[in-house]
Amino acid sequence: MRLLVVVSLALGMSLTVSAQEKGKKGPSPFENPKNLKVLKTEGLQATMRGYNASLGQECVFCHVMGNFPSDDNPKKGVALMMISMTQEINAKFPDGKMHVSCFTCHNGSNQPKTDAPPAAPPQ
């Protein structure tokens, strides 16, 4: 079955383009995800879109194109640590809501926009 996308043009005409004609290559990395270490399969695509928006980057910023499960990009390791950190912080709130996310610090940039608070003096 081919997926057809109908695009309405300003002149009231319509143009039909198949997914194959748009250059889609291979299966989606979301169809059968592998090497998930801190994320769950449910809602994975929406989660990844959120990361893209939070960091202002494309998938290949953290992933190896064509081999998404690969851990060869060191930025993926950093991202996994940051995801774990936000999960741990949010788990400490009794209401079960998300209080921090990647966007909390990154605001659409691959570098955090905020500085870490100063370390508390030893007691």
C-alpha cells in the first residue's frame, strides 16, 4: 500500500505525491527500535521530536545516520546521561508531573542556556 499525500495549491489545484517519490529510504527507526537504554518504545517518536525541538538539532546530532541504534556518536552518550538526570529529578516530585525537561536548560540550543548553580560549601 502506498501512502499518498495530497497538497492543496493556492490555485485550488491538488498535487498527489507518493512517499516513494519523495525519496523515503528504508524502514523508519521507530518501527522496530533497538538499543533503547533509558527510553520506552511507547511514544518514542514524539519524545525524539521533543528532543529535536529542545536542542534545535536534527537526529544526526546524536545518532549515526543509517544506524540509529549505534553508540558511536559520543553525543548520544551525553544525551543518555542528561535524559537519566531529568528522569531522576522528575521522579523526586510527588505529583508525578514533569517539572524539568531538556528545554528547561537548552531552550532550543545544543548548548545549555543556563549555568549550573554554585556548589554548596562543605559542612
